Amino acid sequence: MESNKYLEDIVSIKSMMSKSSRFMSLSGFSGVLAGIYALIGAFIAHNILTTEQLTSGGARYASVVGLIKAYLTQGSGAKLLWVGLIVLFAAVSTGIILTIRKAKKHEEKIWDPSSRRLLINFIIPLLTGGAFCLVLLQYGLIGLVAPCTLIFYGLALINASKFTLGDIKYLGLANVIIGLISTQYIGYGIYFWALGFGVLHIIYGTIMYIKYDLKKK
């Protein structure tokens, strides 16, 4: 009996230490919604690409600023950029709202050292990938943008998984693998985007919702 009590105490201490060093309030349902948003965005982008030619046509730009201005104002490039920004805004907003709601429900802090570490370790690879994609666009290497976004996003998830639910690293690994595969199928990036950002997020979010959210209800 005494040994069982000590074992329970050790498990309890280990659980408390894990919670203090990891941000555990991420919402699985937000992952499902993010995947749905991505699929809708991919469908719209596919329709744009099948009806128009990119006005940039693989042209090079003198500067990244010139590139951004062109993609904000010219033809299909502008439409695709705005679709991507809207999907990103919707996914991030939904994730923040549902995560705050979950944290309040379980009386957990939304902004503490663990959430700050999570954000920093996630954002550094993501911003690096975004900057690299701008360089690819600057030199007209449009076909490599989709693979790079998947790869860097996957690396960001893997890097952040040390400070939140460990299962996220599997979503990250899957996106890295899909991104590497898509480098061999240039021109089909929209389908790999739909798979990585859409289908995988829905599968991941569903698993996380069942595994963590339903368990706490």
C-alpha cells in the first residue's frame, strides 16, 4: 500500500511538471476548422488557376517590395494571395478563440512562460520559411513555393511540439514529407497544399479532439 502511494505521488508530480512546462490548452476542434478553411481556399485557388494565367508569368522582380506590390495588385497573383491571407486569418482567429475558451473552461492561463516558448519556437521557422518563399517568388521559382510552405510549416510544428501536445510533431513530420514529395511534382502544389493544410489538419484535429478535449468533458 505504501509503495502504491509513493508511485501515485510520483505520477502526480510528473504530471504537474509536464503541465508547467507545456502549453496544453490547444483546441483540437480548431485544427478541424483550419483544415476545412484550407480545403475551401484550395478549391477557390484551383478555380482561379484554371481560368486565368498568373500575370507575373515567372518574371523576376528587382526587390521583394516590388514583388509584394505586384502580387497585391496584379491579376491572379493578387487573388491567390488574398485567398491565402483570408484562410490564414480565419484559421488563426478560430484557433485563438477556441484555445482561449478551452483555457478558461479548465481554469488555465492563456499567456504564461510555456505559451511564450511555444509561440517563439513556432514562429521562428515559420517566418524564416515565409521570407524564403518571398525570395523564391522574387526569382520566379513559383513552383517551389508550395513545397517550401509545407516543409517550413512542418518544421515549425516539430520545433514547437516540445512545448505543447507532443502529438503535433507527427502532423509536422507528415507535412515535411508531403512537402518533399511535392518537389518532384511541380505544378501540382495546390493539391499537396489541400492534402497537407486541409486533409491532415482535419484528421489531426479530430484525433486531438477525441483524445484530449472529450476526455476532459
